[in-house]
Amino acid sequence: MALAFKRILMITHNVQFAIDTKRALESLGNYEVTTITDANNAINILQNKSYNIVLMDVENLEIPTLDMVKGIRSTQTDVAI
């Protein structure tokens, strides 16, 4: 059974982690990974494009984690965080 195609938004300041994770997931052939370092920009991105999963580095966000989750949910209620 084939995996469904998934769009992932990754929010992290760790550039090497982002590169490695994006490469690993996309090599599986079922994932499109968008990486950003600016948590403030994440809500704008989510308003313009649908994602299945949001991965965030909660220790390095400019926004408190709970506020970030509320902001994500305000744009896409069914996204996995």
C-alpha cells in the first residue's frame, strides 16, 4: 500500500537539521518539505498553502509555543502539529 503524498512545513533555526530532514523525507518520494526559520512568517505561509504536517522547534520560536499552535489552528484546523 502506497503512502499518501504529504506536505510538511518545518519551522526551525537549525539549518543543518532542516537540510538533513528535508533530504531524508523527500527521498522517500511521498513528501514535499518547506523549511522556514521565521515562526512569525509561518502563519502567513499556512494561510496561502495547505499542509498536512507542521514540525516546529519549540525551543527556538520567536512566539510562545501555545500561541504558535493557536495560530496554526486558526488557519488549518486539520493539520498535524
